[in-house]
Amino acid sequence: MSDSAIVQRALSLAEESFIASSGPGGQNVNKVATAVQLRLDVFALRLPPPVYHRLKALAGSKMTARGEIVLTARSHRTQEANRAEARERLASLIAKAEIEPARRKKSQLNRVGKQKRLQGKKARGTVKANRGKVDW
């Protein structure tokens, strides 16, 4: 399954609720619920374990103990703009979790490089050993 299919499924399973918002809107914020709270049950996505663990790490405090990701968008004046922002943030979070990090390759040092490194360590150790009380 491609990452766009998982993102599409996530967006279709997400539940939206509109709540009263602080932020831009003037007197309008007291009358209209413009903030969007997006909830997604991660277990309903049936993600592979490595993707799930990456998503859990990326979501951090946005993920509840019950396995729900809760995103709140309230930076815009309209429901539509906040809704679009919340859905975009959810999509980017899931897409980022889909990407497998590159494996780190061990550096391979040749014999000369290894000798230089050890000589540098020895010189540094000598400098540090010579510090301290001077014995006259």
C-alpha cells in the first residue's frame, strides 16, 4: 500500500469537531466555533509496526494513551481554513512516519588514519597528564 493510500484512508477515518477558538476573529470568536479538533484512531489504520512506532514518536503529546492522534487548528478566522490546516498537518505527519530513515553506515578508517587518530589521542592525554601541581 502506498503512503498516499494510507494518508487518504486516515483522512477518511478522521473525526472532526468544531470548538470555540481563541485567536484571530475579533467579536466573531465569541459567536462561532471556528477551531477544528481532528481525532484519528491510529489502530484503525492497521499500520505496519515500524511505521506505527515512527508515528508515535513523531506525534509525541498529540497521541493519547488510547492510540488517538488529536490535532487542533485555530490559527485562521474560518472553519474551512482551520479544517484544511488540520487535515494538512495530519497528512504530513503520517507521510513523514511512512519514510524509513536511512541506515547509518560505519565509517571505515584505513591504517594511516587510525594511526593518526591514536597519535592525536596520545598527544592530548600527555597535555592533560602534564597539568596539575608543579613539583619543584
